[in-house]
Amino acid sequence: MCNCYFCDNEETILFHEHYTFCPNCSAIYTNLMIQKSNCDHIKDGVVAVIRRPWYAENRKVPFIKEDVTGFQKCSICGKSCIADGW
């Protein structure tokens, strides 16, 4: 187990080998390799989100969000980035 990237909850659930679920803030995320970033927010260690946290206060850390077309962008500034694989 590892602490939640968003709320630091100690009781996260790992599933499908690469995904983390936090029952405290409802986030589902994974770690990907950053291939390209057009901003200073997206660096190694930033997660890609499948389901963002319920609470806005937990969304203050940068993360990669993906729209329905597959376009990845920074959660802070909205600039494009590319992350893939494990």
C-alpha cells in the first residue's frame, strides 16, 4: 500500500497491477512515464487520473487528466502533455 497522492490517506487499494483507488477521496489514478510536457507542473511522479477526487481541496496538486478523445493535459494550466506506459 501507499499513501494517496491527493489526500495522503494511508489505506489505498491497488488493483489491475497499476491502478490505485482511494476510498477516502474516491480518486482512481496510475503512474505513467512523462514523455512530453508543455508546462512546469507535469513532472516525474505526477499521476494520470482515471477518476479525480471528490473534493476540490484534494485537486490542488497537479495531475494529468484525459478527455474522452484521449487528449492529455495538465490539471492546473490545461497545457498539453503526453504520458504513457508504466
